[in-house]
Amino acid sequence: MSIRPVPLKNVRIADNFWSPRQRLMTDVTIPYMEQILRNEIPSAEPSHAIRNFRIAAGEDSGEFYGMVFQDSDVAKWLEAAAYSLALKPDAALSRRVDETVALIGRCQQPDGYLNTYFTVKEPQNKWKNLLECHELYCAGHMLEAGVALYEDTGKDNLLNICIRLANHICDRFEKEEGIPGHQEIEIGLLRLYHTTGNIRYRDMALRFLNLRGQEPDWFKKHTPSHPGVHYGGYDILPEDTVYNQSDVPVREQKTARGHAVRQLYMLTAMADAASETEDQELQAACERLFENITQKQMYVTGAVGASAYHESFTADYDLPSDRCYGETCASVAMIFFAHQMLKNHPDGRYADLMELELYNAALAGMQLDGKRFFYVNPLETDIRVSGKASGYEHVLPERPQWYTCACCPPNLARLISSLGKYLWSEDDKHVYSHLFIGSKVNTRFGEILMESKYPWVGEVRYIVSFEKEFTLSIHIPSHVQKFILTINRKATEYQLRDGYVYITRAWKKEDTVELGFDLPVRRIYTDPRVRSCRGKVALARGPILYCFEEADQYAPVFSLILPVNADISTFGPVPKLPDDLIGLCMEGKTLEYQEQLYSSTYAEPSSCRMIAIPYFAWANRKKGDMTVWIQQG
Amino acid sequence: MSIRPVPLKNVRIADNFWSPRQRLMTDVTIPYMEQILRNEIPSAEPSHAIRNFRIAAGEDSGEFYGMVFQDSDVAKWLEAAAYSLALKPDAALSRRVDETVALIGRCQQPDGYLNTYFTVKEPQNKWKNLLECHELYCAGHMLEAGVALYEDTGKDNLLNICIRLANHICDRFEKEEGIPGHQEIEIGLLRLYHTTGNIRYRDMALRFLNLRGQEPDWFKKHTPSHPGVHYGGYDILPEDTVYNQSDVPVREQKTARGHAVRQLYMLTAMADAASETEDQELQAACERLFENITQKQMYVTGAVGASAYHESFTADYDLPSDRCYGETCASVAMIFFAHQMLKNHPDGRYADLMELELYNAALAGMQLDGKRFFYVNPLETDIRVSGKASGYEHVLPERPQWYTCACCPPNLARLISSLGKYLWSEDDKHVYSHLFIGSKVNTRFGEILMESKYPWVGEVRYIVSFEKEFTLSIHIPSHVQKFILTINRKATEYQLRDGYVYITRAWKKEDTVELGFDLPVRRIYTDPRVRSCRGKVALARGPILYCFEEADQYAPVFSLILPVNADISTFGPVPKLPDDLIGLCMEGKTLEYQEQLYSSTYAEPSSCRMIAIPYFAWANRKKGDMTVWIQQG
């Protein structure tokens, strides 16, 4: 039997690091997104997404505008709004959510079909071009939103719409062949199954997964030709079966390839399905791909998808720092995937990955003020070329306000506002704590309070508020080499297995587990096959990866050298960054700029103070050069 | 008064390194090119270039095939064939050249117009789309071929065709505004002027240069719209005025930008024009751009044009090794440019650049057997991604046989077969020797024999065969730190200025100047602004730059580390490479591949023998990884 995440409604986060970020979601980002969707921010790219629904409902005139998958922005916002309402009741927001759901309901066709693009523009072409048209993708997001609203706010209005939509999809695709061009419906259907218990939705998700890659030419045979029209806003070729992972049956896939978000949404659904059906082959494929991604295709920040072309994985060890794509959505999806993997096996690698993404690649996608977002998350930016020169057009040195393709901001919003659901799992014997994020959890055994000074200080505490026997399983992050664990200030016995300590006892009220550990600065090196990192080192402390940003340095970023034996000390606050943030300071070296481009004499570097800041906080001050990997010498 | 190159007909190369390569041109490459142009090599991409002329002459049926500038391949082959005939008389080749010229003559229109694409396909659109249609570009190459055939073989058949063509161009563009979309006609007109003395051609070249950039919108105003048709085979936008350097008047251009070959052909003509007209402003622009290119935008091999997108310069110090474009044609054009710069000022920097390109970036464009060619010349190839993964599609690890766009192979052929003209210059007081390439030269003062053991051994000798007073000026390559110069085995006085020694005396018959110098292995470092080379070193010996190729190593190329103080020794022969070639051997280190992608412990490298070979000889054995820049540690 698999272990189950403790649902969001049973977890309340109270954490020095994450609570302010959740408040940023409820108070700034989610309202801001709503304004964007309603075209109320003149300086941002217009979204038109709400208006598309009004037009589809026949309540407004005009043309559909935006990406063919524009509906998914509304769905993702509704999902985030559901979490926001769970975090912080807000009658006005609740009313606007209901109004929006009602509007969606008025767009739904009598047969359950729901998609504004096809309702407004091409009603005759529904479900005809699964490769490009994202109807199943949008439906999947709608299902996620409907489930979230129901589970976390008790509203069943969108859920009912979604049940009709899901039934319509099942009616159609249970009989007819069809696979989605962008995986996501599988996640939505599985969530709907978990909530409703209706096995039809689970089996429909399985069917989509099982059909995929059985016939590699499927999209070629079933995609209508339409010269000049590209629904995705770019050229998706039916021949490019690697792009959407439809070349090989899912159980036989060996390495991550193609569009990273498609790959990871598929893996998320596969992992969920594997635990639902106890399908060993599916589980093995998930493990194999997890291993491939994290050990061969992932940046040290957690970013994945090295190439801007098709936002895709490329080849093992191909991880160029300065042209990195590393879409924010892909890092969010890595958390989804890892979280599903925990259901089958509480392995520290999955919790470690969630931690890595949360504190680094995913979090860096957002400005500290919650209003600007990165789509692309490079590990090195050079302002002379970033965003401008050929090959670097996608690598922006500043977060833009909004995007025409606005997938990343709402993905971050729904992740952070629902962070509670990633913290705890349980089964009939265990309670698992995956992340050191302060929170109060209602388990099946009773309430546990968890207090944390993480990520800046290695002190966490679990206080049990009831009397019962169970096993408390706490994930110890892989960077923690040594720790002291006490119960009620006394040393205690525990097992350590796969990155979790297991403490079994008859717990008493107020029993307190305390964990203490150092957070030394770590130097991180890569396998030499990563060509771009040869001779370089990155710095981390606890879960936080660091970078060197121009704003803090006494010499140009790309002239800095970190001596092998340099002492690295912590300091704070860092000028113009939040007070709690801890910087690193060290005595390094700098190479002077030379008069000649090439020289036969090695210029001796001179001493130079160097400062590193958490990577997630980069690009929050003036625009400048940045690097995660620094030359070691 | 400027100094003049000693014309090719007065120079005969006899050199251990270059004579075999010239024989390769006459015996292999130029005949092979001819077969390609005649579609006689089934395994190579069809060229169809000769057949286009037959169709245009009404002597064959069928359609025009190939690039809109396909004619230029025939022109460049004719130019190379002219040099080949000068090197090695060949009655059959001479006859085929005459037949081809006669065929070209039959394609020429009564008004002098000559271009098979427009004659066959769009006679109504002649001269209407200067941005894309390459008519002036093809004409420029035809003029170069006509001049070469006349100067170096005495044939005036193509020259007469070219005079009619040039007159036609002058008739049209002396009155009407017009600038070429791809610079080259300016070089051709100036060469025709040098040969005929007709100042009209010089002035036409000057007019093309002077008009350029005066009206930045010129191409936008004068390019007909034609959706779906792209004459260049790719999208050239009239708005992209940087691409063809038409955004700013030529005298005001400050850095090299846009398409590298366009930029360099323009600079070649500008430098020639500056020396013709003693135009200080034009000369200053040439010097400024020479400085910008060589000190900020040139790879250590001499390759230029960092970006595959538009084959273009990008930004100062943006020189990624693994995505380098570095078109062979651009390196050939760098030699043209430097050679013209020598006319105004015998400065060692120009001769150094010719040497760098000749022995490295340009020469690497060709397989040792003379039959395969690189268009792109990277400094790092990783066979897991090169030619395949996104961003590396253009970086091939092997030279292909031929290209649809076949500009590079004939450019190399005409360079190497006419190498004699780059060696010597003269004026009324001096004879200048620019390169240590063994040769016999007829100067205005008499014959000088030059013998050289370069590039492998630092010994050269000049033997004067006449009695006269003049100054012998010998370029000392910048890598030569110390040298011993004797005349008739006795130390002698000389001046050293701007990289040339000046020896003035009343020379006697058999007077012999001997120069001796060491060729130590040099470590080369870059300015730290070149991000991709941080912490890395390249090796050179004399004019030869080295690289590390998989075929020679005892450990994977990208795991190699060269210790700061490693002794580097020479050896030879290198297995499976020509006997004369000198390799480098050193005791280095290698980092083992790691189990984990990222690790907090620095793996200690182990000892490992490392081998470097001349860069020009890379990719002549089995396909494998290669790097010029090696980690120093």
C-alpha cells in the first residue's frame, strides 16, 4: 500500500521563510494575476483570458485573443485562488471566483465540451488536432482547479462543471483513439478520480498513458494539415515524436527527451498511476527517468530543459550555464513529479529534489515582490549579450512583468499557495515529514506541530499533541552530514533508512523531537562530462544554492577566482535584500582585464573580496552580470 | 605612396609545408571542384552550376537549380583554375577553362548583363532586388576570375566578358542609386581597375562603398516584397541593416557586426580603396575595425563570426568555443583584408594575422586529403551533441564532402593556389617579406631566393642574386621573442620597426641573410571577459595552434587538466597523421567520471599523459571529441 500525502486542508504553514511568501501569493501575486487576466494592468501584456470566456458565453463581442491554450491561465488562477481562500478567507475573492466559475459554466456546451478557442473560432474543428490544440491540456488544468476548489474551499460549482467535462472526454476517448499533444489531462483526471472515487477517470488517464507511443506515427496520421496555421504559436511537427514523448511507449522510455514540461507532467501522472495500480513496470520507468534527469540532465539549481529550442531536454551532461533554458514551469513540475514518487517509496532523493527546486530554480522564477517572473532561469548572465545576442535571446537579465504565454507565473502561484500539501504524508503506521517547513498538521493519529529555523539555521522541532503509538519519519536532507536528535532533550534510538529517520514509540502529549545540525558552506563540483563547469565550483549552504551577482562585487563577476582553500563566512543582511537572507563572504582573487585579447603570459590575479547571495534572490537589484559557477584556482 | 604586392606571376613557392598543399590544389581539390560543378560526383550534393550556364545559353533544357548565387561557384573555380594553371601548366585544364569561359560568354546578354538565375528564371526582375539577389556578388567574383585568368595565364577571354559586364554595371549604377546586398563587387571592380587602369571601375567601387549606410532605410525602400520567396535560401530582412553593414556610412563604422564575410569583403575593398585614394578617414575606419576584430571578436585560431545565426559577429568578447561558427570563408577573407592593409603600412600585425589564419582557422577548413571541407570551425566539439543537439546543429565533428552553399571550398582553393601573392611586397626602396614561406621572387631589383624550415623549425634564409642597393624588410612574427640575424654568417646591423627588420645595404650576389629563432611551446591565455575561456589555456608553437583530440588521448578529452608547470615536449610523427607534423606531449591530469552529477567532495585528479596536435589537422582520423582550450589546474 502506498503512503498518502496529508491533504492541504489538514496542514497550516507557520514558517519564517515560507509564510511571508504565502502571504505574497494571497495579497499580491494572485490578485495581480487576476488583474492581468482581466486586462487591468495597462503596462503588462494583455491577457484577454476572461474576456475569451465572456465571448464564448455570448456575453461580449469581439474575437478570441491569445494562445490556443489561453483558458489554462484562468484555470491555473482559479486553482491558485482556491489555495488562497484556504490560506486566507476573503469574501470578495470568493464571490469573484464564483462569478468566474459561473461564467465558465455558461461557456460549457450541452455535451460538456469546454474550450473558448474552439467555441468562438472553430466550433467545427473540436478534438480534430490533438497535436497542437491543447484542448486536453486546458481540460486537465480545469479539472485540477475544480478539484482544488472542492477540496480546499468546499465549493462544488467548478467540480460539477469538471465532472461533465471529464465525462464528455471519457465518452469520446474511451472509444476513439487519441493522445494529448501536451500531457496534463492525465494529472487532472487522476486528481478527479482521487476526489470523486470514480474509477472511470483513473482508467481514462491510464488509457491516455498506455496508448502513448504505441503507434509512433499517431500524430502524423491524425493531424490535419493546415499550412500557415500553428495553434501553439510555433511550429510543432507531427514527425517530431520525441518533442511530446510519443515515439516510444511510456514504460519503455529510458531518458528524458523533448519538451521538458510535457515530459514532467507525463511523469507526474505516471508516478501517480503507478502507485494507484501497483504497476511495477510503470514505476520502474518513473525511477529510471528520475535518475536520468537528476543525475544527467539537471542543473545544480534544479533547472531542467537545457535548450531554448522547444524548451527541451537535449543530451546527457549538456548543461550550458549561459544559454540554459530551465523553464520555471519545468522546475515546478519536478516538484509535482517528486511528490508523486514519494507515494510509492519514501526515499530521501525525492524530498531532496523538492527542497532543491523549492529554494532554488522554482523560487528564482519570481521577483521578491511577487510581481515579476522569469520563464527562463539561467546560471550565468552576461549583460553584454543576455537577451540580445544570437543564442542568448531567451536569457533575460531581468524578470519581465508578464508574458504572452503566461504559464509560469500561475504555476508558481499554485505551487506556493498549496505548499502545505508537499510537507507531510501518512499511512496506517507512519507520519512522514518531507520538508523542514514550520507547520501544524492534522494526521490520522492527531495533531503535530513542527517548528523550523530552516533554511538559515539547522534547528527543527516536532511537538506531538496526543497519545498514540506510531512511527514519526523525518526526512534528513542529503546535505546534512551529522545531526543530533533528541526526544524531550534526551538522546533516543532511531533508524535511518533511505534519507529518513524512523522513530517508533508510544507518543505522549508534548513529546518533543528536536533535530540540530550545522549548515556549513559546501563547495559543489560536477562530473567532468559537464563541459561548461570544468574547473568551476558552486557554493551552497543548507538547501540554498548561491550565486555571484555584479551588485555585490568589488571586481567584475567573470574575473573572479575562488581559491581552493578560501575560508567562506556568512553575513547578513545583504545590502538591498531582505533582512533574513544570509550572504557568503570570502577572500578571492580577480584577474585584471587585459589589453590584449590573447597573451602568452599568465596575469597573476590579485586579492579581492567576493560576495555570494542566494540564487533565488538574484536579479532583484540593478541589472548586472551573474554566475552560479565560479572559477576555482 | 603605398607599397605593392609582388604579383603572383613573379613568385614561385618552394616550401616543405606549402608546396605539397599547392600540389593538392592543382592535383586534387581543383579537379574535384570541377567535377562537382559538373555534377560528376554522385556521392556529393549536386551543384548544377555549369548546367545553369548551359541552360542560360539556350544549349540545354531544364530548370535553374541551386542558390541564387550558384554562378559564383563557377567564377571561384575559374579563379582557382587560373592559379592552378600558373602553378602547373595543363593543356587539358586550359582547354576546359576556355570552353567554360566561352560558355559564359554565350550567356552574356547583349548589354553585358551576366547572371544565369535571372536569365533563366526571372529576366524581368534583373537588378530589382539588390538585397537578396547576389547579382553584384556574382559579378564581383566573375571580375576576380577574369583578372586572375588574364594576369596569371595571359588569357583575355574572360577579361573581355568582364569588361563588358563591368561597363554594364557602371552604366546602370553610375546614374542610379544602388548598393550590393552582399559586398564583393567592390573587390572585383578594384581588381579590374588595377589590371586595366580604367579609373571608371575604381570610381564605381568607391561609389558603392560611399553610398552604403548613407540612407539606412535604403534596402527597406528598394526591396520588392515577395512573400514566400527568399532568394538567399533564408530570410534576409531589409530592416536588418546591421546584417549587411548598411546602417551606418562605412567611414563611421566602429565595430564589426553582422554577417562576417560581408563585413570582411567590404573591409578588403575599403582597405584597397583607402590606399588607392589616400583616404585617411577610410583608412582609419579599416584600422579601427581591424583592431576591434582581432582584439575583441576573434577566436584564438583566427576564426571570426561567433554566431551561426546569420553567420555573424555578435558582441565583444562573446566567443563560445563549442558553438563557434567561424566560417572558413571568413578566415580566408581575413587574409584578404590583412593583405590589403599591408599596402598602406607594413605593420607586423597584418602579417601576423595572415599567418594565424593560414596555418590555423583557414587551413583547418580542409581535410588533409583536400577532398572534404568545413564550413564551420569550432574550437570544441563534443560528439554527444555536435551536429545534433539544439544549438550545436552547425558544429560538425567531421568535414562533409560538399555543401549546397559551396562558398568555402573554392575560397580555400583560390587562396592556397594563389598563396604566392601574399608573400612579398615592394616599393621603390624596399622589398618586404611577410611570411616565412620558401619561394623565389622576382622583385623590381632582381631575384631573391627564400628558403624556410618553417613552421616546424625556426630557420629561414634569404639569398640575393643581384647587385643593387635596396632595403630588405623581413617580418618577424610576434611570437618570436629572440632571433639571430646574420648576413653571410656575420652579425649585422638592422632596424626593427612595427614587426619588420629593415636591412639596407648595397647587396652583392649570393649575399645570404640567415634568421634563426626558437619555437618554444607557448601557453596562451585570454582576457577574462571571454567567459568561455576562464581558467583555460591553449597551446601554440610558432604559428601553429594546438588542440586535444580524442584519438590521441589516454583519458576523455573533457576530463583533462594541464598543470600550470607541466613540461611540454615535442614529438613526431603523430600516429596516422603526416610525418612532418609535430605533436606536443605532456604529463597532465585527468578527473575520473563521477557517479553523481554533483558532489561536495573535490575528486583528486590522477596523472595522465596528454597529447596535442596542430589544430589544422583535427578531424582527420576517427570522429571524437576535440578542444583547443584545456583546463589549467
